[in-house]
Amino acid sequence: MITPEYVRMMAAYNLWQNNSLYREASAIGEGARREGRGAFFGSIYATLGHILWCDHIWMYRFGGWDKPKLDYVNSSSFADSFASDWDGLCAVRKQTDERLTSWADQLTDDDLAGDLTWFSGTSKNPITSRRAMVIVHMFNHQTHHRGQVHAMLTAAGAKPDDTDLPYMDIE
């Protein structure tokens, strides 16, 4: 289904896009980041926090990371569970992207094989899926919500980088 090279490319894409969005979100200011904009999680800030939290819960499940402190079902602010201010959130995002990239760099074909079982806080049930599928889902989920952030930033007058994968400078 996927290869370690695919995962490395998507980790690089994740880093590239997060750098763009966080750069532009930094430029528009705190009020504009937290303003409700009609997205599923409301604001740019909340959506970025959701992406970060989900990266951590998936990496807890298949990458051996610590479990996020905040329970998804009882969440009021994903971002605030990682940092108390914007600069702190930016630092956690940067560290997360470095760790995710390092994890991807170490993957082998064997790491992508088999099933993964976890307990879903949303459905309140155990779920089993192919490990490769869950990894694809993590990257797809990031892309979906980053698209929302991109649209919100653009509407706020910011100019985030293009999101098309072929424009990413990869070796």
C-alpha cells in the first residue's frame, strides 16, 4: 500500500506546510488567530491545536510517543493542552515536526505491516485497522485540517505557501 519513502515524503510535506501556516498565523496576530471563522474547530488557533493533538495521539498509538494529556472527548482547547501561549505552541509544533520526521526516517517496510488496535475515545470502542492505513490517515487528516487553516488565513489577508505537493522542494 505505502512505502517508507512515501511516509518520509509526507513527513516532509507536513513540515513544509506547517512552517508556512505557522509563519502566516504569527503575522496576523493573536486576535485574528483566535477569531471564530466558521471552521469545524472555529478558529485558526483551535484548528492548529487539533492537528497537533491528533499528531500526538496517532504517534502515541504507533510511534511510542507519550499520550497527550487532554482527552479528545472532553477537549475544550487542544492547543492550550500543549502550551499557554502562541510562542509555546509554535515551539511544540516545531519539536513535533522534528520528531515526526525522525520517526519517518527510521521506518522500514516491516514497520508498515500488520494491524494496529487502539481504543477510540470518540466511538468508545476498540478499533483495528491496517497499520499502513492508519499512517496514511494521519497524513490525510493533517492535510484536511491544514486546508481549513489555509483558507482561514487567506480570508484574513495572509499569504500562506501553495499547498500542492509538486511545489515542495524535495530531493
